[in-house]
Amino acid sequence: MLPFSDTIRLAKAGRATEKGDTVARPRWQGGWSFKRGKRHPVWVGRFREDYMTTDGVGKRRERSVIVGRCAQIGKRDAQRLLSERLASINQGTHKPEMAIPFERFILAR
């Protein structure tokens, strides 16, 4: 059994750089696929994406994209196509976009 002070020190220890600063754990997601529709079923992929509000606060939303028709591709292919789409998010190269209200978008355009 560790003394109480050592337990707290271990709990605070995280992934650190050479300078001793802590680094945030990289985010990784696989998303999930499901069927939608009865007459013409399609594979839908769902994942989470970061975005910036108009006041500069970072938030996260859930996005859905149609990956393909069920008659043309199977579930494994749908999941593979979704993971290709998520590659930029998982690698950290995806930059959050600024979300603006529709009214402001119309006035700007």
C-alpha cells in the first residue's frame, strides 16, 4: 500500500514532455455505421466533430453522413469508408470550422 502523498502524486502524473509539461491525450474515434430506410436502404456513418461558435468557444457536435447504398456495399465496406473520412480528425489535421447563424450567412453573401 502506498502512502497517501504517493497516491496523489501518481494520480496527477500524466503523459509529459521532456520539459515536464503535460500533454493532452490524442483523440481517436471509429464512428459507427447503421442502416437507414426501407425502400432504398443506405449506410449512414455517425461521428463527433469539433466546431467553433461565433464567440470563439470550442464545442462538439454529432454528424451523420451517408456512406453508400446497402445494395452496393456491405457493413465492413461502409465502416472502412467512414474510417477513411475520419482519418483527418484522428490524425489531428482537422481544424474546427466557425459556425455562424444562417441569417448572418445570408447577409454576408
